[in-house]
Amino acid sequence: MNVKVILGTGLVATALAVGSIGVSTAQSTPIQGNYQQRQLRGERRSAGNLIVERRHLENVIDQLQRDRHDYGGHRVEAIATLVQARSQLDAAIEYDRAHPNQ
């Protein structure tokens, strides 16, 4: 697979994951009625997105670690950045578990 595609996929996954974190924390005001139920489903969906994107990051990291080329050190730097992003997603998932419906 092309390195640009792999790196692009990782960056998209990271951007989506970071965007998901912002969306899930922005909806903290309780709302009455059916809208509240839809909002809670949205929060669960957002938390599910964190887990899905973490899996995507894990796959990208694995692919980059198996690549034989170094690309002037950029591959190693990209892996380190993706590992940091994975840690941030782990923290977000843990926070979500500790603070349901927030």
C-alpha cells in the first residue's frame, strides 16, 4: 500500500477521532422529551466512534511498523505521532466510561 495513502488514512483517523472528542463533550446540557433520547443515542454513537477510530489507528500503526522503508525518518515520526493519538483516544474512552452521559 502506498505510504501517502497510509499516512493520509492515519491523519484522517486522527482528525476524526479528535473531532469526535469535541462533539461528545459539547453536548452536556440536559434536554427534555424525545430529543433527549436522541441526544443520548448520539453520545453513545460518538463514544463508539472513538473505539472504531482507535482500531483504525491500531491498524495504521501496525502497517507502518511492518513497512521496510524509513522515508528519511518520517515513518518513525509518524508512528510516534499515531501512538500519541492512540493514547489520547484511550484517555477519551476511559473518560467517557467514567463520566457517562456527559
